[in-house]
Amino acid sequence: MNRLDRLVFRTARAAARRRGNRPALHPEGVIVVGRLDVPARATRWDVPWLDNPGSYAVTARWSRAAGLPWSLPDAAGLALRVADADGPGRPLDLLMTTSGRGRWSRHVPLPRASATVGPYSTLLPYVVGGRRGVLAVFPEPGIPRVPTEPPAVRAAIAVRPLTFTLCFGAGAAWRPLARLALPDEDPAEQPQDGEAFDPYRNLLPGLHPVDRLRTLRVAAYAGSRVGRDAAP
């Protein structure tokens, strides 16, 4: 690690220790499961996952980024694990945060009071079939406004699925890739909170984050894990 990486590691480790066995960022969340459907399309992406229609099981974690009191707006996080995206036992992880949709604002985390108003973006660029842009999910028209508090998200999903369109954004354009539906399931069958989502470990050939700032994010994840393990 270089000096900046070590600083990020230590900061994340200290924050996780203070929170007591919870991550430094996105400390409280709710885990839900659903489906992600990739449709047939005429345009190829040179990414097998996108070029072949299919339906995939998804594990999702909704959370508030800074862990602020629920009465205050906070950036909301949506972590996705797409099972078997690159074949059996080889998932795809995506970490997204509430953001704008414009050419520059899609890279900026935005606090929100609602979990279903506006997009969630990867913030940092991705390479998708040789193209560079960001991945984002957009709420579909007609879904209800849901507060960002994890219990409110779970209550809303228990009533009806929340649906989104996964898109790729480059320049001013957004191109749809897949449809995400997050219904609730039997809580006894849901994975436990604390699921470790890692977009640098669980990626696909032809679809992955760019290397810019990679070492900082890896240092933050590592520091948070060490801090959680050391928490009393």
C-alpha cells in the first residue's frame, strides 16, 4: 500500500471498530432477493452475460451510506449479487449509490429521503464490452416512493415488488441492459446481513470497474473487514 492507501485503510478500520462489527460505510441495511432478466437484443456487447438472454437470481442489500439518523437525508446504497452471471458459482457484484443522471452528476453520491426516486450509479466508470461508462439502475415508472430506512424498504417490498432498469451510461445516452425485480421472500431463506459484496473480486470478462481508484476502494474494504473482526 502507498501512503494514501494506508490512510484509507486505517480510517475504515477505526470507523468499523467504533460501529461494533458493522461496516465503516453502509453500516445498517436490509437483505432481499429477486430476479434480474437479460432480454434478447439485436445489438451485441461482446459480454456473454449481456449477449445471451437469461434470468438470474439476485441478492440485494439496501443501506444508508453514512449511517445518519433516519430523520436526515442520506445517500442510499444498493449492492447487487447476480448469481451465476459468469457460469455456476461465478457471480457478478455491483455496488451502486444514489446519484444524478447527468454526464457529471452520475459520478456524485446524492443524499435522498426516498429509496425509489432517481438512479443508483456505480459512480466510478466501468468497462463494458470495450465501452467506458457507468452502470446504473433506474426505478421504473409507477413504483411507490419508499423512505430510505431499511425497515421501510422491507415493508414496501412485502407489499409489491420494486422494479428497476439496469442501464449503461456513456456521454449523454443511457442504454437499457436488463430488468431488476426485487420481491420479498420467506425471511428464513434470506441470506444474512453482512454479506460481503466485492466488485473487484466478482466481475465478468468484458464487464469490470476501471482501475482508477481501485487501490483506495480495496484498502477501504480491507480496513473495514479488519475493524469488524477486531470489534468487541
